Amino acid sequence: MKHFCIDIDNTVACSDKIMRRVISTYSSGRVQLKYDDIVTFNYYECLDRRGNHITEKEWKEIHVLWSERKNVMSIQPMPGAVDALRRLAKYGTIHLATSRLRVARAATAEWLDSHDFPDHELHFLKHGKKHSSLRSFAAAVEDYYEQAVDFAALGTPSFLIRHPWNQDREPVDGVQWVENWEELIEYLMDITHTRRRGKPNKKVPDANSKSRSDGRIMKRQAPQK
């Protein structure tokens, strides 16, 4: 069986909405971030419509608050993620990997069970270290651009769920943007080599292609002699 590394937050879980709610509560309404305001991966680098933001020190405290069970359990799964992973689990081993704080481990496992995620391995790892901490994978799914790039550098096809914080980043060999799980699962099923006959194959990112941030594949041109 092939092995797949799947991030949790903002990949299979709609975590951003709850994070922005915790930021608002923590700041007593001073910082009111909207989804489109999150243009970098670090929340403390993002400004709301009034130009307000949290500090890096405040972020560390907010991260701990967000990790409380009541907040973790209030997160909703990404649309289509559970059904897609159930389909994938029939043909591959799913590794759910996260850089959440370890204090959130019990709540994370409870949340996954409560939403009937299929059998999986659960990994808590240091931020940005998934590619170097685990085994090699047939594919990786992320929302964090730098992590996807690191996977691709090892030859692992990587997929980015499109969000404001990754959509305008530079195209990179082996990284493909996708809009949702309905689109993504077709790529992943191609990798398992179990697609039913008669259905067109999706183009899986490889080392000879560049993926545009608009989701299209650009073939690398051979150098002119």
C-alpha cells in the first residue's frame, strides 16, 4: 500500500475560522481578522481591515488557548475531506501529521473519531519538519507552502489546498494547487493506480513540471541549443 501524508489544520479541518474567533476574543475585539486578511501563514503578520494585528508574543498565548478542547472540538471538517479520505484509505495508508501543540493531542484524536475519519496514523511533529521526520510518501497534502516545497524537493508530489496565505506564492516543481477535496481526491486516486477505466487521469505533479498558483500545470521547456 502507498502512504500519504495529510496535514490537519486548514487541510482536513476548517481551523482558521476558530483561530480568528479566538484572536478576536483574546484581543477583546481589537483585532477582527477576516479570512481574506490571512495573507501569510503567521497570524501575527496579518492586519485586519483597520490595520490592527496581534504580536508574536500574543500569538503564543493565543495558540495555547486555541488548543483547548472546547475550541478544537468546535472545528468543522473541510467539505468533502472525510469522504475523500475514506475512499483513499481503501487503497493506501493515511498519515495525519500536524504541528499542533501536544496539549491538543487528546482533543485532536477525539475530534477525528467524532467525525468518523478513517483509520490513520496520527503524528505530532515540529513545525516544518514533516518531510524530514517521517518516512517517504507517495504524496503530501498541505496548506503551508514551505512545507509542500520541502516535500517536493524530496521527490514527493505535493498538493496545496488553496488559501489566501498560499495562493500567490511562486510556482515550484512538484507542487500543485487544488481548490477542494473533490478535485484533490482525483489526483490522489491516480497515485494509487486504482482509478476505474474510462475516467480521464489527472496530471500528478512531478519533477519535470511546474504548478501555477492558478492550478494549471506548466511543462518545463527544454533548453534551446
